[in-house]
Amino acid sequence: MFRKGITSINVNVYDYDEEGLIRIISVAKRVKKVRSAKAPNWESSSHKIVPEELNTSLDVQFIKKKPVKNNNITVFIVNQYGENLAFYAVPIGGVPKYNYKIKVTK
């Protein structure tokens, strides 16, 4: 859950070995891809937090492309101050859904 004062997050990934993709979904942003790394390298990607995302959760999805039986990956997410953010199996307040804005023009 993002509290007031959080302006960005940094997602750090180790050893995903291009097995798939990692993406983030929020109430304000539809899909944001996260860079992933091959061992022995870390990959880091920064993501801005907009006011609509405060007091909500992010949905971090790991989507596998290849069947791999044994690959341990490491992921940690920090705020702009380098403080770790908590992971929850079920996001607080439910899975965030992107808020579509439909405009009709003549």
C-alpha cells in the first residue's frame, strides 16, 4: 500500500533468465513492463507513482513463457528512499483494476 510521500518505486530482479515477463498493473496505469535479468546480473527498473495510486496496491505479475523446472529468482521492491515495500499474496483492498476512462466525441 502506497502512503503519502511515495513518489516512485524501484523493482529489482535477479536471475529471471528471460523465461517470461514481469509486469505491474495499477488503478492508474494499465500495464507497465519490468526489466528482468539473466544470472549473474541484477536488473532494475524505476516506476513513478501518481496520486491516483496512493493508498492502493500494485498487481505484480510473473508470466512464464517457457517451462522451467528449477529456477529461483529474487525480486525486491523499494521506494524512492530505498525502503523495502511489503509483498502480499492477496493485495490489500483486492486486486487493482485499471480505471478506464471512456470519452465520446462528435
